[in-house]
Amino acid sequence: MLSELRIRDLAIIDELDLVFGPGFNVLTGETGAGKSIIIDAVNLLLGDRASQEVVRAGADRSEVEGTFVLDRGSAARLAPLLAENGLEGDQADLLVLAREVRANGRSVARVNGRAVNSALLAEVGQQLVDVHGQGEHLSLLREREHVNLLDRYAGLEAERSAAGDLVRRLRGVRRDLESLRQDERERARRIDLLTYQVEEIGAARLTPGEDGELDGERRRLANAEQLASLTNEALQLLQQSEGEQSGAMDLLGLAEGSLARLARIDPDTGRLGDQLAEAEALLDDLARELERYRDAVEFNPRRLQQVEERLHLIHTLERKYGDGIQEVLAYAERAAVELETITHAGERIGELEAAETELLAELGRRGAALSAARRTAGERMARAIEGELADLQMARARFAVQITWTPDGAGAVVDAASAAQAGEREGRYAFDTHGLDGVVFLVSANPGEPLRPLARVASGGETSRLMLALKTVLGRADETPTLIFDEIDQGIGGRVGTTVGRKLWGLTAQSDGRGIRHQVLCITHLPQLAAYGDLHFHVAKRVAGQRTVTNVQKLSGEERVSELADMMGADSQAGRASVVEIMSEVEHAKAKHERAAAPAQQKAR
């Protein structure tokens, strides 16, 4: 549940710290006092889009922080998501969400003190809080949402997910089929092109790195005469004497004789002779290497032409298929794979068509089973909602869940046995990721009127009561710990207010009396509804230092009686007596519920 809510510099709220309790929390106050701003603050914690306009004038940022106490079920559901994103807190049963909106428009979200994006914040928040605002009526009137509401009520999420997986697989098979069934002429042209490319590259018999070796060989062949000349010149300078100039080897021999005479006079210089001998040996080795290199230099114009032609072929292939021999060979591999696929397209098409047929049949079977479960749950849901409407003084209203299948020649194949299970005829039917069903909620608000889609209900009061009945029934199946209702009593008169309050309070109490099922927060203008609150908060605004600020006060005792009397417009002795009577009736209704739940609680023990 939402245990604490801290708000700083949000709209007309400068500083607000709220501590909510389990059970039914009501917030009352005059219009414009800031009640809906509190709901806006919660929505920011749930990942709603943030605007710099919410920042209080003169402040550089708005801050909202919510502390949630998790029951065992909520902690278990959230644990994988938190662990996956490294968001575990110090206590497994405590979670802190925070949002900061800066005056420059930037927004920062945090989960357990760690920064996250708004999408992840929303993913965490939607498992903690469900906000039913004044615009919630519009979302419930959207027919595409009806199948989601029915599945949530019936607990069919796993079956629906399995049907969705089948649909996604089927769509993938159909995409592959469409790709393979392209124009035959285009496919033939592609086969010709790929065949030519694979053969051209294959005929070249390329070897990685050969282009570098060929470049070196071409340089040697093209400069053979100069290479031989330079090598001979170096050898002559090392070995031969020309005229008065001696070769390097001859000069080393003379130096060797001089060092030998020097060593006879000074033996300590003997090591110099040894060093000279080493130098002479090195030069001798160098001369032999030069001779071998000179003998290997080849004057071969024919080989030069062959090398240049080979390099030209390699460069031509590189211009067509990639930079470097490795890329050319990789292109050839890809082309060969594509060629294999296209060449055997007929076989692949047959395999995919068989897979498509199998998936369509399986989707028909699963879709029919899911539809049968929805139809059963729809009847149960309709009876439950009609019971709620009767409590809301719409006893003669009728509610129905209409489920239809749409024939489609390319749709899922439903055999006779599967179709009979859902009360339909065998055939082929359109499908989506939620299965075969089109789901629409139908309502007849008055006797004699036919059932019509919920979206066509005209009366605002009737719409509000229908929404409340839906939310009451769906809330019992909802695992979201905290439910927030922002003026859901809109359009409802005082005569129904007591019933509305009892139903909202009923969402908090377990049927066996063992603890709290939901924490409920409600903004209301109806004193009959507010009287059912386990905690009552009064929201007011005042002017302080020429600035408007919002204050919230928790009411009890005489303060609460005065507030309820003010809401009735009868702050008099008689009015206060009426409030006391209402509160007495509320306590009696709650005690009656607890007495009814006691046998179930004792049985559970």
C-alpha cells in the first residue's frame, strides 16, 4: 500500500507530507483546494508525462516521493523486475518511488534511490497503484479495452498470452511466405545474378593475403634490372678494387694486419683485433646474401604480365563485392546461402505452408477454448454487475458481455468440436493477439430498452453508476494493492452515496475478514460516501504571505462531524445530528460485515 506521500513545490502545494493507512482513505474539501493535485502527484510517481508547468512559481523544481509497504504477494510479483534492473532495496517489503521535475523541463525518476527512465518507473508503478480518475469513464467506454477487462476479471492472462504467442509465430511464417512468393520473374533474375556472382568469385580461387604478396612480386619483376645493378654495385664495393680504390674487404684485411702488429706491442689491444674479425665475418656473410639475392633476381616479362593480370582481377572483384579479399569471399558466402534459399524456395514454401496450416488449426483450437472460458466468465460478470447496479438504484438495468467471431477466409481454422465448445459454427475466423473474440459490453439502463454498447449510454449519472459497478466487480479480481478513485461519484446523488461508500469500503475488506484486500483512496464531495472512510483527510487552501498554499488535515471526532455537516450544507445542530446518525449507520454496516466474515475466518483457522 501507499504508506507515505511527500510533495514539494507542486502547483499550489509548497510542502505536504501525507501518511495514509490501510483500508479506505477519503479526501474531501472545496473544489480547487488541491485534492486532484495530490492525485497528479501520484500519477507522476506512476510515470506520467512531466511538464515544467507543474513546478510551483518561484521554485526551481518539484519533488514527489512515495513510500510503499509491500505485502508478500506484491513483493513476489515485483522481485524479478527489480532484480533484473538492480533496483532491490534494503528491505524486501519496502519500496520508494520518486520523481523530480525541474523548471527547465527535465525530469528525473528513481526507484529505491536509483535513477531509471519513466517507462521503467511506470512498469513498476502499475503493479502498485491503479488510478481511476475523472477521465477513466472515457477509457472504459473504449470497446477495444473490454476484452482486457474481461480477461482480468476471468483470470485468463496465461491462456491469452499463449494465444498471442501463436499469433506472433503465425505472422512470422506468413511474412516469410510472402517474401518467398514474390514475382517469379524477379526471382529468376535474382537466381541468374547470384549464380554469376558466386561463379565469378569462385573461379578466381582467391587466397586471403595473396594481393600483398603479388604487389611485392610485381615490384621486383618491374625493377629487376635496377635491383641487379644495385646489388652488383654493393658487391663490388665490398669485394673488388677498382684502380687506386680498394674494396671494403681489402681495407679490412689491411686494418687487421695493423691491429696484429699493435697487439704485439701492447697485448691489451688484442680484443680490438677480435672485434675486427667479427666485423669481417659479418661483411663476408652480407656479401654471400647479396650474391644469392642477385642470382634470384628474375628478368621475366611474361611472369610480370601474369602478376599484373592477377592483381587487376583481384581489384575488379574488390570494386564489385567489397574492400579486400576477405570481404569478397564473405560476399560470396552470403550470395551462396541466398541462392540456395531461392533455388529451393519451392521446398521452403511447402514447409512454411504446412507450418501455417498447423498454426491456424492450433490457433482455432486455443482460440475456441479461450472464447468458451470468456463466455462463461462474461455471464458471471454480467450477473455480478447487475447485482451492483441494483444496489445503486438501477435494479431493472441489464448488462451483458457480447462476444462475436468475424468470418475471415484467411483466418484461424475452427473445427466442429472446437466451435461447438464456444457455441459457434466451424469455419475460418479473424484473429488478433487476444484470440478470436470481439468483446463489447452491452447495457440497457431502463426497462423496455434494448441492450446497447456501453459507449451509447447517455446519462452522466447512469454512466457513473455503471462505471462504479464495473470497478467494484473488477476490483475484487484486481491484484493491484492500491486503488485510487478521483471523484468517481460525479453525477451521483446523495441517495446513492451511502451505497457507493459501502462498495468502495467493501473493496478494502477481505471476504473472510482476514486483513485488507485493497487500500482505497477516494476524493469525494458526498458526505454519505466520506462517512465510510477509515481515515478522513480534509484538503484546504489558504493565503500565506500573498501566496496560495494547500494544507491537509487528518480529521477525527468532532472535526470530522463538522466537515461532513459542511459537505451536507447543514452545519447546524440538526445537520450534525444527521451526520452522527449516518456515521452510526456506517459503523453498524461495517460491524455487520465483520460478523458475516467471522465464520469464514474461524473456518480458515
